[in-house]
Amino acid sequence: MTPAVNAPSFDLTRYQDPLTIQRVLYNAKTIAIVGLSPNELRASYFVGYYLKRHGYTVIPVNPRESQILGEKSYKSLVDLPTPVDIVNVFRAPDALPGIAEEAVKIRAGALWCQFGVINAEGARIAEAGGLAVIMDRCIKVEHARYVGRMHWLGFNTQRITSVRGGLQ
């Protein structure tokens, strides 16, 4: 049975450490997205598109699809042909323990759980397997915060900036 999210011993903030988030983002090159949708209106699609646009290799993991974002889609993490740095999860919280087990099996570097994907057992499994765990954070938002420039569409238009010029 999965421990309740609001259990007193489950400290979600430990999985939202800014230094861990930055280290994971700066060191990653390959990201497997579990639950990536081919629907352009879904958050997972937009996140995958954003990550590809910013130079990451994105590997879709969706057993219902053969191809997403121009990339071959795989049925599960254990089917991936190459190592991955981050396993990014867009699935229901109850699926997280099984995904964490697969992430440990393939020796991923980190398990990144999107907003609302919170499961103490999944976090425990991943940590015990040596993975960094980030939970209840959007990888696109955190990338824009720490690596890219924030923009509501996720693209750097260079039209609006928070960088102020000198006084004239």
C-alpha cells in the first residue's frame, strides 16, 4: 500500500531542492518522458517539445504510440536502447512505484515527477536505487527558471527581458 501523500513523515520539500534541480538540469542530455502524449494540447507534449527545442534528446515512453515528436516511442523504460539522465513522469501517482523500479533498473540519473505526481513509495524506491528525486515540479518551468529565460510560451523571444539597461 502506498503511504498517503500527507503522511507526517513525508517531507515533499526535500524533493524540491533548488541545487538538486539545477544539478540535474545542467548535467542532463537525454530525457525519457513517461506518459508523453501525441496531443499538442497536452502539457506533456508541450514540455517534450520545449525540451527538444532546448537541445535535450527526448525519448517518448508511451505504449499506445509508435512515434511522438518525430521520435520512436517505447512501451516502457526497460525497452530503451540508450541510457537516460532523467526520467520525467506524466502519469498518475499510483503508477510511480513501478516507474521508479524501472528507472532504477535502467540506471537513470534522476526521477523527475511533474506537478501532482506525488508518491512517497516511488520516491523511496528511486532514492534507494541511487537516483536523485524531484517531485511536484515542472521540468519546463524549472529549466526556464534556472537555464533559459522565462517566457509564457517557453521560447526566448528576446523582446521582453528582466535585464535592465543603464540609466540614460
